[in-house]
Amino acid sequence: MESEPEAKQPTRRELYERVWTTPATKLAAELGISDVAFAKRCKKLNILRPSRGYWAKLAAGQSPRKDPLPPGDEEKLLGQDQVSSRIDFPDSSRSLHSAARELLAALRSAKPDNDGLVKAKGPSFPEVEVSKALAEHAARCVSTIIVSAERRAVSFKGVRRSYGTAHFEREREELYLTVSEKVVTSKRQPTELDKRRPPWEWETNVREVSKRLTFSISTDEYRRGRSDKRWTESEDKSTEETLRAVVDGICDYYIERDRARIREEERRREQAEAYKREQEEERKKKHLDSIQATARQRAADLVIAAEWWRIYRNACEFVAACEGRWRDSQELVLTADQEDWLRWAREHVESLSPFELGFPDPTVDGEFDTEAVPFGGPYPQTRKLPRPPTMPELNPPPTQQYSSWGHAPDPKPYPFWLKYQRR
């Protein structure tokens, strides 16, 4: 029995075309889901549904307006539409994202370290470490990245705990953004004051901020992994181009995660189908083995019944020979003990006959149609007659297998009395 293949789910474009050509109730019944589940699926896929008067106008022969299919999450991630691919760099701090405004306030209130850098990290904005001079520029860049990523279906979420850091999230996959300004060490010429001291005491190394931002993304909040990606501002590229590369890197990560998720679902589906096929093959094998076992048991019952019949005939001949011997030696007169023994022997011999067990019965002991047996049973009845003590097993168990360095014991010799039976 082959399992029926599962119905293929329509794509987003196919579902959109069917939504505007088939009523929702009928379409939900075709997909095997409820109206509420169908509405949730359309909302999740960002598919606009017809208004209430759409079908009435369509039935009246009119041509109502059909809303176009909005770009999906994959199209937004790829930046294929004009809206999601736009990069808007704010001119001032008034139009910043709320997270960027909180970041700017935290940077302005922070105390610089020995290198002149201020650090801000909070539950509503990403981690940033820059100089006071680039604080507002860093806030604008963070605002641009967050707004552009949200246009491309990647949300920026804060955390409730006070020690956490806000991050990008999509399908429960977190990605952390870090903005930093490097400190560059340069050499300077020794001054006259330095030359008055020994050379090993000269302080010619000067640490200065680079005045260029470095953007990095990581899946680890504490950046313990080595899979971080970094982009640094340069004179060859404008700030907008650098920020576009950062947003593309964020979206590329989620695109790859989506594709990996699809591959994993496909792999699990193939494994489930392979498991179903294996189970079906196993059931078929068990069904065939049960039919063959029934046929073998009936054939074995026939051989066993024939052996019991042979034993019954030999026993009858032996009892008759005993009676004749006694009568010949005693002038045809039997004693009471001899008559009792002959009566007991004949009663016991009759119990050895297969006819006493009702064998054979053509409906139970004969051939049967294997094609008429239902899959999985019930299977034809078998007797499984008791094996005579003089008869070896018809299907002996397999011999034990030994390794190449082991020694297989010699088989036991066949009983002489059983091998050379007197017929």
C-alpha cells in the first residue's frame, strides 16, 4: 500500500492569484484549513484580500480594482523594490530613530577614557564606542542602519533586562551591531626635551583616534565568535555606500539563515518521507513473512501428521503382534492382566492418530489464496500440531557465526537410532 503524497502548498504568488479569483471560504476548504487560519496565513505572507463588495461587483459583471501584491519578506531582504533599497541619511539629530536618540544622549553623558573614547551600551540601543566628536555622526549612522533594515523586514528590538543589548531579530535569529572608532598609534619625532633623556625613555608613540567608524555584526552579544563582519569608513566610499554595505550584510545573513532553514525543512521532510517508505516496506515485509509463515506451518503440519500416522500404524501393528504372540503361546487364551494391557494400549494408540485432532480439514489445513489475505491481517488459521519425539525440527535455528580468529565447535552427531529408523 503506497501512501498518498501530500498536497503541495501554493507559493506566495500562486496564493495571491487564487485569493483574488476564489472566495476565501472555498479556498480555505481546498487547502484543508479554517477561515481563521487562512486569514492568518495571508497576513503572515503580506497578501491583501478583496473587500466585502469585491465579489458582488465581480458577479454583476464589473471589473473591480485588484490590489497589487506587496513585496514579500524575501524581496525586501534582497532589496528588489525601490522602497526597501533606499538609504536615507538624516541631516540632523531631530529625525533620528528613537534608539539612536537614546544612544546620542548616553554618549554625550558618558565620561571619556584615556584615549578620548566614550562607550554606550544599553537595552534599547546597540553598543557604540567613539570619540565625543563623532558621537552625533555615529548616532545618525545607527539610525540609518536601523531604519533601512526595518524597511527590509528586519526588526530592531530592545531587551527588558538592564544588562542586555538591543539587537536585530528575525525568526528568532539575533544579530548584534557594534560601532567603534579605532585608536591609531603613530610615531613622532623626539623633542628637545626627549633628547635630554636616554633613548629608552623617549615617548615617541602617539595614540590618536582615527575619526572613522567601524561597523561590525555578530551573532554573539559578547563577540566571542570569529564570524564577525566589519565595514570601515574610507575616503574612497561615501558614508551612504558604507551604510548600504552594512545593511546588505545584515540582510544577507538573514537570507542565508532563511535558505538554511528551508534546506533543513526540506531535509527533514525527505527524512520523514524516507521513514514512511521504510515503515511501509517493513509492513509489506511483515505481511509477506506472515503469509509465508502460514504456508510453511501448514506444510509442516502435513509432515507432522504423516509422522504421527506412521507412529500410529506401527503402534497398532505392535499391539496386534503382542496379542497374537500371547494367544499363540497360551492356546488362544489371554489372562486378565493381558486383556487390561491390550485395552489400555489400544486407547493410547488411538490418541496418536491425527484423525483424533480433526486433521486434515481442507479449509484450515489446505492451500489458500495469498492475494485474498487483507494487508495486515487477519491471516489464515494454522494448527501447529505437536511434533513427535522421533521427528527432528523442520526449520532448525541457524548455526552461530564465529569470527575469523575463533574456532567453531564440531557439530553434534545425528542420533543413530533416529537416523536409521526401522520402517
